[in-house]
Amino acid sequence: MKITSKDWIHVLTLMTCVVLADGDVLENEVQSLIQNARILVEEVGQPMDMNDELLAVWFEVHKDNIAKVIQGPDSDKFIMNTIIALENFPLKQILLNGLIKISASDADINSHEVEVINLTAAYWDLKHIGS
């Protein structure tokens, strides 16, 4: 199974949307993003230069730009375009499970996080806990 670098950008973007959805960036959520991205990398089985440190750097570099968009009037469009871009992603269920784990990692599942998760699950026609 081959995943393109563009797919990885969309995966990390969607995960980052969940981290940023409630307006707070908590270390537990960032660590969960890294852990769940690593699970996807291991599942794909292809060599990739994305270790924990590089995943953390990717998040730090992109979080402000993503936050500006998802806190603005084009939030839903941006999130949907990210979800649509992953339409052929082969590990959708694992990614969705990761989004849920990221959301739950701070022990407070926020309604904005749930929105991202529900949009993702609905578009991909996947079941998840709470659906």
C-alpha cells in the first residue's frame, strides 16, 4: 500500500483540526496526534521519514495557519475539502479511530471536535462510537 506525501499532509491536517477545534492546544492532544500518526505510518509499512520529532515540528509549523482557517468563516469548507481529499485513503477507519482518540485524550470531548469526527464519519460512511 502506497500513501503519497500529499495524503499525509491531508491526514495531519485533519488530525490537527481536531486538536485545534476547541481553541486550546493541550500537550495530551499533540502527543495523541503523534501517536496516532505513527500508528498509520506503521500500518502502511512504507519507509517514511516521519518520526515523533518531525511530526511535532510539522504540527508546530502548521498549527497557526490551520487555526486561522478553522476559526474563520471558511472552517466547514476547509474541513470538508480535507476530508474529500482523503476519499481514496485506504486506512480511513484507522484514521477516524485516531481522530476519536485525539479528541478523548484531554478527557473532554468538545462539540467542535465531535463535529469534525461526525463530518468525517458521515462522508466516508463509517461507523464510530457515539454514532
